[in-house]
Amino acid sequence: MEYNNRRLMWHGMFLFLIGLLTGFAETHFANTRMGLAAHLEGVMNGTFLLALGAVWTEVRLSPRTKGIAYWTVLYGTYVNWLVTSVAAVFGTGALSPITAAGHSGKPWQETTVMLGFLSVGITMTLASVLVLWGLRAKALP
């Protein structure tokens, strides 16, 4: 499982690249502010994965718990970028009144984006708690 640090760094660079490419398309989204947010989510989540990959060998958790942390962080980072991009395409304002800038989508679009953002929030909170727990001073040897 320790080779996962390199996989996290690979995903970090890939997501960073996706974020950069999203920046080129910003002006073509229904909601350009949300397009900017999608660009930033890709870049910031990619940077987060790079940093996490750099310290991954220091995260001391049981193999099962470490696997849960690994997959939840990958889900959370990619889906965060994806849902934000979908929100930019749809022009929705779900859970993001600042970036909504008066935009709103069809009810099913708003619901889809809202559920996506909720899943990301729950997943990233869980992943952060697990990683923090694994980095505590008295973690497993």
C-alpha cells in the first residue's frame, strides 16, 4: 500500500492539469464564475493530492482504514472538480450563492449539483479526519 504515495502524486498532477485546462474553457460555461471555481478546484485539489502523496508514508492507519482514506480522498478531489464543472455548464446556483451570481438551473440540475456537493463535503471531511488521525503523534508504528 505504500506505493500509493506515488499514485496520489500522479493523480495530483493529473488533476492539476485538468484544472489548468478547465481555466482555458472558463468563458464558455453558462456561469463563468462557476467556471473559474472549477478551474481553481482542479488546481487546488491537485496540489492537495501532491502534498498528501508527499506525506502518505507518514500516515499511520490500519491497511483497511488507510485504504478508505485513500479512496475517499480521490473520490472527493475528482468529484469536487467534476461537480463544480457541471454546475458551471448547467449554470446552477446550488449550495454556492456567491458563485451563482444570479444563475439557476432546472430543478433536476440544481438537485444533482446539490447532492454532488453534499457527497464531496461528507467525503472530504471523512478523509481529512482519517488522515489527521493517521498523522497524530501516537499513531501506529
